[in-house]
Amino acid sequence: MRVVRHLQTGDRPFRDPVVALGNFDGLHLGHAAIVRRTLERARDLGGDPVVFTFQPHPVSVLAPERAPRLITSLAERLRLLRASGIRGVVVQRFTRAFASLEPEEFVARFLRDALGVSAVVVGYNVTFGRERKGTPEVLADIGRRFGFAVEVVPPVQVVERKVSSSAIRRAIEAGEVHVAAELLGRLHAVRGRVRHGDHRGATIGFPTANILPRGGVLPPDGVYAVRVGIDGAEPTLPGVANLGTNPTFGGALRRLETHLLDFDRDLYGRDVRIGLVRRLRGEVRFGSVDALVRQIAADADEARGILANEP
């Protein structure tokens, strides 16, 4: 998959591209429908399936105080797009100057002149250009005049919920990580490199792989049934994790501490992806280490039962 950053007029890096236009934070099931349709149209037209996206998130530039925490990093988005079969991604730098382009100017400069699109696929609620005046209807009108087709993908619903990035953020922030997984079509994952902690877990019989979560949207502090992937692997290994500061020991640093079930390998320095399956409880300050150990054992048993019945 070819990644083009900051497209310039006249580049034409792809062959008769069919372009999916959008921000695609989360690459959830709604985005997957757009990507799937882009792949189908590209096969029909004999062109390259391409995604046109932005970095950083537009709201972080236009209204930084309202900028959402991202569901997926750019690196994760690119990984998922590569796995989907997309052949090219344009990552366009989003600035105030870029945002000020009138919709027709954006389409003319980037989609027509720089890419030479044969078709464009968008979601039903896409907006672009100055004051977000570019809508699917505006894009379709411009496309008719410029000679390319526009296809609008309708909303996707899961269990009577409309799939959207904002709905997924709300679910994660409420601790409903199982709902977020339903809307994403995969587990919401926290990534990081395993670092040395206080080594208390090993001394009480529950060694943990500790990472410092940064940047992205996170659920409330508490204990979660999880699946773990190591060094780029999909999260499949069962575990139980605590997100928080470890108040029983007077901790102050927010960490994600994961105990892998039936696993005894050294993970220090390894990159891991912790997929959040279900919230078990909130974080608690225990009166003694023995009480903490008993609760961790109960949490591990509960997580084992949940994971045995979760795909």
C-alpha cells in the first residue's frame, strides 16, 4: 500500500483511483462499509482503491478545546486499511488554510487535478471545505460537472444503534467497551511497550505487563477482561487488566497493568495491544494486600469465564 503525504497538484500517484473521502477515526463498521464499496467500485472500473484522509483531526485545528480523543492512531488506521486491501492512502495535512478552501476548489485541486479520480465514495454525513459547506449532495453536483461519479453509503446500524465515531467514544468513556467492540467490529485496543513497574504483581502471584496509555480515548479506571496481542499480533491471549493508579499501594501514575492467564513469558520491552472485552468493576483501594490478592483471583476467574464465551 502506497502512502502519500500532503498531495500536490499534478502528482497523479494512482491509476484511475476510486477514492473514499473522510476522516475515518476508528475505522468502524460504518467506515468498513465505505471501504468495502470503494474496493468494489475500483474492481468494476479497473482503478486503484484509495482513501483520502486528514492529519491531524480537523476539530483539533479548528476548535482545539473541543478536540476529541482519537479512537485509532494514524499508524493503526494505516495498518487496518492495508489489511482491507486498499492500495493507496493520501494523508493530507489539515490546516486552517486547507479548511478555508471552498468545496469546489478542494475537489478541483485535490480530487480532479492531483488525483484524477474516476469515482468518489463517501459516508452519508461527510462534510468538507469552508464552513463544512461540502455535503454529499454538493459533492455529487460537483462530480457531475467534473465528470466523475459519487456514491453515498448510508448509515450502518448494529443492534438498533447507528454506528459513528462519537457513539464509540461515548461507549468507551462510559466503560461500555463491549458496546464499542460491537460498533467497531473488533476490540478497542490500547497499545504500548511493556515497561518495568514496581514488580509487586509477581510477588503476590499475579505478574503483570505494564504500559503507560497515552493519547487515545480511554475507559474509566477499573478492571477489564482483555485479550492481548504481542509484537503486532491480533489480540487473542486471555487476560485481566487494571487501568488506574493502584491506590492500594498509593500509586499516582495511571497505568494499564495486565495479567495474562496461563502465560509465563517475559514481555519486558515488547510491544503489546490490549483489547478491552468487558468491564468487571471499578478500581478499589483495599485495606490489605491479602484482600487485594483475593479480589484479583476472583477477577481472574470472572475474566476467564467471560473470555471462554466471547469470540
